[in-house]
Amino acid sequence: MKEEYPEHEEHHGHHVHEHSHIEGYTHTHEHSHDVPHEHHGNTPGKAILTVEDVDFEYRSDPVLQDITVGVARGEILAILGPNGVGKSTLLKCMNLILKPKAGAILLEEMDLTKMSGTEIARNVGYVAQRNESARMTVFDTVLLGRKPHLGWKVTEKDYEIVDAALRRLGLADMQLRYIDEISGGELQRVCICRAIVQEPSVLLLDEPTSALDLCRQMAILRVIRDVVDHHNVATIMTMHDLNLALRFADRFLFMKDGKIYAACDRSGVTADMIEAVYGIAVDIVMHKGMPMVVPR
Amino acid sequence: MHLENGSTPEHYRAYVGRKIALILGGVVLAVIMFFVSVSVGAVSIPIPDIIATLLGGQGTGLYERIIWNIRIPQALTAVVAGAGFAIAGVAMQSILRNPLASPFTLGLSNAAAFGAAIGILMFGAGTTGSSIADAVVVNNPYLTTICAFLFSMLTTVIILLIAKMRSATPETMVLAGVAISSLFSAGLMAIQYFVDDTKLASIVFWQFGDVSRSSWMELGIITAVVVAAFAYILFKRWDYNAIDAGDETARGLGVNVERTRLFGMIAASVISAVVVAFLGVIGFVGLVCPHMVRRVIGDDHRFLIPGSFVCGAVLLLISDTVARTMIAPHVLPVAVLTAFLGAPVFLYLIIRGRRM
């Protein structure tokens, strides 16, 4: 894998081409074969999900323009940027919950638009920002994640996968509790669990830590990191908290005005970049080897 | 992903078992109530005689005729109509994400009543005659039924078209339903103000929904529609669970939310339109049953749909039996009773503020 990514920054004058090493990464500068685009960037070596030149319009207002990005297995990509910049929209385009106006989403080499909703759901799991609760047990809620694999009947195998996933995420003790009686953090974990039993190769998480306290934010992100590391899935998540993002994600996509402002790894994140995107001056200080963003 | 070390938890098995037992309990109750319903009435028939008649044994001719021609069609109609309203209510509540959605609240019943009134007005139905209930007869029942059905479906089409124009959000559908409903009540009032006494009586009489209106043929049609729609709605149970979890989550799980909404609405509307067209307006069963079942069984549509089916059948069967015998020798149309029964439950739901 490599961490040089397409940028779209001609209009901004910032150039971020960091080639730094972070632990566990090797640099293989092979150009990804068949993917022509004019952004001088490279898609990652073994991108499992590739977004290519995607444009999205909402009632003919451009929301996303020329988005190109890829994510590899075992990797967390954080989409960052201010409110309303199109982070969630981009995430929803990645499994065609929203249909891009132009461009392509590729799952390995397959075009997502040529796949049925069920086929997409077998490969891409999605956790929404807001999750509705109902009078359903935790077990049944997670079992819903098997829907893309279900025939007329739920099989023993489905139950077993749900059981294993519940244990994996530490939810086994509450499997018969109703989700309208559990806390927000627990519901978030249940919803991530539901996405995991889809057995996807890509997980899309829309602000998985919003509305959670510090302790639960850490807990959720540890779970996600753990799933990514142990199950070799690729994860893309939108986030607001830069410090949490820097701590848990591998790569960062900064968005501004519906475009990619910069894409880089952890050491590539600069104070200028954050100031340009969020419009607030910051310092980046190192704390125990981890970059921290501190507003000035 | 490697999630191989799991096993089906025993607790979960037991929990599913309890839900299935509850539904089966409802079925048993329905069977018992069926016999009670056939047994009681102006002529009371002992249950052994009913069983003998059903098995083709030699009952007395009188019993046999009452059982086969009056009681059984009526009881079975209550069963399928109640079940039909209940599953239509479940489907509408889920796809419209609104706990108050039901065939009644969405205006399908008002539209049918208006259609029936048009039928009675235009096609000369309602000439004086004799009937078991009153000196009122709906002279050309099929024409009236067809009018009622058409107007009910017309309402559905309008709701769906409006939803289509404004991208099918549940809110638009519910609001459109409420608006159309009040339009048809206004139309119905206008008609009632201007028609002569006989027709007015027919129109009003039609509106008192009553399961005794159906004979074997009507029962056959209602049953076919309800069973087909039930099969479809049950087939879509996971889709409804997914929609309960949120539209985006449902899409992420591969559910075509718009199409599920559209077909679900059509299925629920066809059930309601057919039942109302044949039997008249019977309110609240479609609203109340799903909520009763939700309390006991929860929102999981795998159990909620069959549970509501059974609950609707039992509730309308009991209501009809009570309505027929409560103020004997007078016979109340079941709609009067369900309306009385429904309102307190409705208020209870509002006060409890139960979110879906």
C-alpha cells in the first residue's frame, strides 16, 4: 500500500505530497493500472473501493465535484471537513445510497452501478449517522444485517454469524434487550455490529462518534480499529473530531467546497491545511508521538 | 471476515419460541371464538351440533341452514376482514413510518363511503324493499361495491402520485391521505344534504360496516385478496424491518425503499378497498391490532405480521359476536362497536406517546 493520493488543489495553491513512513506501511510506487484520471495522483496499490471523478448534484446544485479516492483493506480513511461540505454525501455515494451524477465507484474492478442493491450490500456495509430504534432486540437488529444473504428463511449459519459478531463486539450480554431501551453508544455499537454481519469488505461509517461522550467515542473507535485490523476490511468514516481521527485513522481526506482539498497520511496533515479547510488557525503539537490539533 | 466460532444462543431460541407460542395461542383463541360465534345468536346452536354439521353429520335441517348460510359466512368474513385490516395497518404503519397510519386514517374508508354514495345516487340503488336489518336496501349492491372500490383505489392513486411528485416521503403520503379524506367527507356531506330520504337512508346504512353483508361469494373474493396480500407482505418482512431502522440503513442493506413503499401501499390499499367495498366502513381494527401486537410481540415484522393477522381475526370475530348479542334481539353492526372500542385505545396511544 502507499499513501500518495489524488488531490484536487489546483485552485488552492496547497500541495500535499507527503511520502512519509508510518508503521506497517511499505511504499510500492506502482501505478494502478487502468485508472486514468487527470489528478496526477495514484489510487492505492490494492484499493478495494475506488471512487473516480465523482460529481454529485442536489437539485442541480453541485455538492461534490471531481472526487477521486481509494481505500485498501486493513485501512481506515477519515473524511474530514466542515459541516455541509459534502462528507456524508460522499459516503452515501460510495454504496449508491445516493446516485452520483458522473464518475464511477469501483469495488475492486466491478462497477457498482452494474450491481444490484443486494450485491452491493454483500460487499459494502453502511452505518448511518442517526439510527432509528424500535421494539426489536439487539439480536434481531443485528440479524437484519444478514438480509443481503437471506433467502426465505434465516439459517443456522446466520444465527451463528450473528452470535459470533455479538461476542466480538462485546454485545453478547445484551442480545435480548430491546434497542429502544439501550443507550446511544450501545445502539451505535449494535449498528456497527449489524454492518459487520453483512460480511462486507468495505465499511462506511457516517460520524460513528457523534453524540457520544469521550469514553464511548474511544470505545467505538477501538472496536472499529479492531475490526479493521482483524478482519481485513477497509473502512471509510466521516468525522468531526480531528484528534480522534488522527489517532485512529490511517489516511485523511480533507474536503472543502465539495472538492478534495488534500489527501494524506497522518504525518502529512499540516496546520495550514486545517486552517485552509476549517478557517481557523491551529497548531499541531506532538503528544506521545501522536499529532494533536490545538486551536490557537 | 471470520465469524465462525458462533452458535445459536439458547436464550434466543427460547425467546423466538415464546413469540411463536403467542401467535399459535392466538390461532387457538380464533378457533374457539369461531365456534362461539357460530353458536350464539337469535337461534342458539350447541357446539356439538356445529361440529356434527361441519363434519357432514346429520344435524337438523334448520341448524344446517343457519350454520352454512348465515353463521359460518359471517364468522369467516369477520376473520378475513379483521386479519386483512390488521395486516394493511401493519404495512402502512411501517412503510409510512407513522404509528397512526391505517386504512381508516388515510382516508380510504371515507373515499369508499363517498363512492358508495355516488353509486346509490347515480344508479338508482336504494329503492324501498325489505331486508333483515331495516326497511332499507341497497338495491344494486354490486354497482355500489364497485363504486366504493374504485373511489378507494382512486385515493391510493392520488396519494401515490402526490408522493411521486414530491419524492415519496412518508409525511407527504400521510398528509395527502388526511387532505383527501376530508375532501371526501365534505363530498359525502353534500350528497347527504341533497338526496331524498330513501337514498339518504341507504347511504347512511351503507356506512355502518357489517360483516353480515357477505355471503360465500363475497367471502371468496375477500379471502383471495387478503391471502395474496398477506403472502406478499409477509415475504417483505425483512424489508419492513430494514425500513424501521431508517431509510438510509435500509438502502445500505440493499432494500429498494421507494419500490417497497409503493408496492406495500398498493397491497395494503387493495385489501382495505376490497373489504370496505363489500362490508362498509369498519374503523380502528387496522389501527389498533398492530399496536396491541407490538406491545406483546414487539416490532419485528417476522412475528408482527402473522401476529397482527391473528389478532385482527380474533378482534373482529369477538366484536361481531358481541355486537350481535349485546342488545339482543337487536343486532348492532360491528362497525359501531369497533368505533367505540377503538377510540379509547387510540387515546391511550396518544397519551402514552408510544413512538414507533
